[in-house]
Amino acid sequence: MSATLPLFRRAFLDTWRSTLGWAAGLAGATFLYLPLYPSIGGSAQMQEMIDALPAEMTKALNYDQIATGPGYTQATLYGLLGFLLMTIASVGWGAAAVGGDEESGQLELTLAHGVTRAQVVLERALALLLRVVLLAALVFVLVRLLNDSAQLNIRPENLFGAAVLFAGLALLSGTAALCAGAVSGRRTYGLAVGAAVGVLGYVFNAVGRQSPDVEWLLNLSPYHWAYGNSPVANGADWTAAAWLWGISAALVALAAVALNRRDVGA
């Protein structure tokens, strides 16, 4: 009897070291930023520092929110270092899932073992999804553990919504990378497309917040879809969450169709 989801199991287990590495990085970021809040959050010195920064920089970095515990967590962890680490991890995994295997010649060998091309895409996308969800869950648990000692005053339901958006935002970049790799057969193209989704989303949000004249850029920013409502403070925008997760599902479906319609290794 064949193993259930063999490609998913292999993809997930083969990357356990990198998953642990990214988990350690996210844990380090959480323990670096959040315990500092009681000594700086809401203080006169913090407000003076914010006021001393250029208004454009303050808006771009979301530092206009950091006077409160939820806003500080949103700006420093979910919106900055955590976002960066999760995006890099997801894009790397997504680009390697199909495009990386094809570049190395492993994809042809895998297909010779009686699995379908759609199965390759779907099971490896499932492995990507599980890794992203585990990392987002880790951050959720760590923030909950630090919530009282760091005086963050974050409501559990808001933190849960932020975690769903955090995972969805990272997954969008990862599935974009997977899709580009499946369409092109090249890991490099997957990396470029996945990184572009993450970077341009951040840039469009930063620029769009500067002036009413360029606010239309916010509509093009997945980063703004996820964080424009400040979910750690105000709760998730579930419509935005549905868009993030739905587009990721559509990208995986497109990847399966694209891989099925072209010659592998060409």
C-alpha cells in the first residue's frame, strides 16, 4: 500500500532543519522586540523620538502606532522583522518547490515514479502551507506568552486575526514564487516574482500612506490589505484575509495547470 501524500511528507520532512532555523529567527525577533515595550512604550522619551523622525519615515515604518502595546507589536514584529523573515522563508520554499527541482533534474525523476504533475504541485504547496502556518502559530503563542509580562494588552481574538493575516501575507509571496517556478521551470524566476510581491506590497503601502494623491497604491498592496486595519489593535479584516488566502489558492491552481501543459526540462 502506497503512503498517503508521499510528496507532501517528503517535502515537509526534507526541510525540517530550515523550518527550525526560521522558527528560531522569528522567536529571536519576538524576544528582541516585545520585552522592551514596558521601558519605552508610551513614555515621553518614545514620543520625543517619534516626533524627531521625519513624518514620511514614521508613516512608512508604521511607527505612528507604537505608543500602544498592540501598535508596537504590529509595527515592530508583524509589520517589519517578522514580515521580512516570513516572506524570505516562504519565497525560498515556494521557488524551490517546483522550479528548483526542475533546474536540478529531480522533477523528471519524481514524475517517472508514477505521480501526476498536479499532484507534485498540490502536495508541495500543502507542505509550504503547513510550514507557514506553523511559523505563524509559533509567533502567536510567543506573543500570547509575553502579553502580560511585556504589558502589551493585546486581546486574544485580535492576535488570532493578526496571525491569520500574517500567515496569509507570507503565503501569498510563497505561492507566487511556486507558480512562477512552475510556469518557467526556473527557481530564479520564482524567487524574483515572490520577492516582488512582498517588496512591492511593502513599498506601495509605504508610499501610499504619504499623500492622498498616491493613496490608490494602497489598493495594490497585499501588505496594506493585511495590515491597513491594524489587526493587532483592531481585529482582522476578514475580507482581506479571504482575498489573501483565495489568491494563494488560485496561484496554486494556476501552477498545476501550467506545469501540466508544458514540457518539463525544456
